[in-house]
Amino acid sequence: VDTPGIFAPRRRLDRAMVAAAWAGAADADKTVLLVDAARMAQRGADDDTKGILDRLAATKRRVILALNKVDLVRREKLLAVADELFRSGVFEDVFMVSALTGDGVADLRRRLTESLPPGPWLFPADQLSDAQERWLAAEATREQVFLQLHDELPYAATVETESWEERRDGSARIEQVIYVQRPTQRAIVLGEGGRRIKAIGARARAELEQMFDRRIHLFLFVKVRENWVEDPERYAALGLDYNA
């Protein structure tokens, strides 16, 4: 389970995301804490990281540490980061990986495979997700909004799949609405001359076609819904606890 990041929450949505992350860790057979080694080598352990370590220590769960972006850190600094974190007593093992180059990823995957208890298949072997296609489609577009507009709109937008039409040629026509909280945010999503929304749509469409293995006709609209972050239905759709 890839949980949301853990940080100091300031609003209801933040609290719900952090609660989901801790709930996922509690339910897991094995927990991996992913730390940005390059950032920590420059700035040291921030308050969020220290808070995570304190809470993990209180649960007495043994955790695997994965230091990411090791390709950007010199060896002596990397070893210092690993030593500082490992001395917390929380971790049972540490892996140095680079998601960009793939270094160390196979070793981490092997370690997880060997440490997980055997059990029955909970879903068919060829089933990639138990989520509905409409939700998966909305998540694919929301991911592109986040990736392309993270600096301008961190968690300020959500996506709903309003219609899904199956076509005779095997393709699907999907209409989605990107909701933001203010008119100024709508302008950011659209971009000058509509270039930003076109880029978001193109990348989301490509991902959806790969995901569903067929042609997708994706139509995106941007609307202002000021209080969407206070809408319990949106939290339920995202799998988050509104009352966290």
C-alpha cells in the first residue's frame, strides 16, 4: 500500500491524509519508511521526520528504512544520514535506493518478498485493482494535475468522472471535472491559451489508454467549488476519513 506522505497537518484534508497513512502502516505486514536522502543530507532531519520516528518508536514496530535519491548524495554524507536515522532504534534494516536509476530497488523488493508471510490470493492474479474504473480514471487525471501544478496548487484540486460512455469501436468517452477552490486557481489549471489543461489531458489520456488497453477520448472541464475540501462525499470517494 502506497500511503500518502506524513507531515504536520494544518487543515481537515491534511489530517485525513495523514490518518490514512498511519492506518495503512498499522495494517501492513511490513512497513517501509521512504526518506529523501538528498534533502536530509542538506538540511538534516526536519520536525516531520523526527515526529515520524517518535511515533514509530512508540508503536514498537520494526521498520525498514529506504533512503531514496542516493545518486545525488556523496558516500560520506549518505552514510552519515543512514547512521543518524538508524540510531533511532526504529529500523531493522536500511536500503539505499534510487528510484530514478533503479539502483537498490531489486534488493529492497527481494527483502520484502522474503519477509512477508505466505497467504491465499485475495483477488484474481490478473486483477490489478479492486477500485472502480471511474475512480481509477479520476485518480490518473488528479495525478497529472498534482505532478504539473504541485508548486501552484498543492492538494487544492480534485477530479470527478462525470460520465463514461462505451463506444461501438471499443473505445470509451470520458468526461471529467477538475474542481478548484478559487477562480484564480481555475486560471492556473487552464493555463495561457488553454495550454496547461491540454498538457494535463494529453498525459492523463496516455496513462488511461495504457491502463485500460484501449483508446480513450478524454474531455476535461475546470470548475470552481469553493468548499470541496469540506464535502464528506469527496473524502469518501478518495478513501479518506472525513472525521480524522
